[in-house]
Amino acid sequence: MSGAGLADARDPRSLSTKFRARRDVVLRDFILQRRAAVAGPFRILDLGGTADYWRRVGFAWLEDNDIDITCVNHIATEFGASEREAVRLRCIVGDARAMTEHADASFDFVHSNSVVEHVGRWADMRAFANECRRLAPAYYVQTPYQWFPIDPHFYRVPFFHWFPESLRLKLVRRMQVGWSKAQPDVDRAMNIVESAILLDRTQFASLYPDAEIRFERLALLPKSLIAMRGRA
């Protein structure tokens, strides 16, 4: 299978879509487990979230279980909730590394899917993880795994994320390595190169020391990391 066939979540036949469907089952079960202990609406904070993601999980399911979602993203165009969906999904622009407007445990559950690798360098990741841990008693965080041979952000070039930065820059300037076309401008190319920094298990466990760390596997190879706190 090509890298695109593996990584394109928009393709219902792709492995990415199949993995997400399997992941959604685990997520829904976890949410319902936590939801059972909460009277009234169940409040989920999705750091880096989008309406598309929850559309896939199911707005009817959210309605049936009285679940309200607050999505925080640094780009407003990532939201896209319809007026009907906005009853259950509130979208705000913000910095997920510093949610100072919210007190500790302001939500029942924090969720984040493939975001921590995009927030910056280690100090930024630590700040992001601290907010995940601070804002709710339970959380679910997923990220691609550093030692899987295909980085989903640069799926056209296997092992791309293992190359030296100088070589990655050259490739990005000369060819399409992922979703973006070749970018000859050095500043823009470096922004692409630095846009995703994948983590290994040791790093991820350090960010989420109070969580159960799981691997999601493809053909026995660890493909993604998942951190869950508060799961029985």
C-alpha cells in the first residue's frame, strides 16, 4: 500500500480511516465509562479539535449521551460546525499550551488526537501536556509514533522523519513529501520541516506520567501512541 493509502483519513478505504474507526470504539467506550459517573452534561475539551472529527464519532451519539464538546484550535478555519452541530460543539480560538482562562478540572474529559507533535519543541509539548493533565480528571491523547517508518505528515517519503534536518529541508524544497507541494522558499520549507516532531514512548510517557500508555499497531509494528488517564 502507498503512503497515501496509509495516511489519507479522507479516503474511506485507507488504513488511516480503518485505524481511526477502531480507535473511535475505544474512545467511545472510555468516554461512556467516565460519563456514567457524571450527573448532567458531560463536558469534553478537545485540544486541537475539529468538527470533522466529531462528525465521524457521531453527533447523534453525543446528543444521546448528553455530551458537550469544546474545541480549541489556533486556526478558526479548522472548525466548520453547522448551526445544528453547534448545539453540542463550541469552537474557540486559543493556545492549547496555556488555557489560563480555565481553572483546574474545568472539564470532565480532555481529548487530543494527533496534536502534541505540532505544538512546538519540548517545552511547548510539556506545556501542552500539563494542560491536558490539569483541565480534567481523565484524558485521552493520541500521537503518531517516532519509530514507525512512515510519518503520516510526510507519507510520500518513507523514513523521512529519520533523515537529518538538512536532508529533509532539501527534499521539501524539491518535491512533494506530504500534503504540501514542493516549497523552494527556505523559510516556508523549514516551517514545513518543523511542523511535526514525532515522539518515542519514553518521551510520551514523560509527558503523561500518570497515564496508561498504549501502542496502536500495524502488522505488529507500533504505529501510534495513546495515553489514557482515568480508565478503569
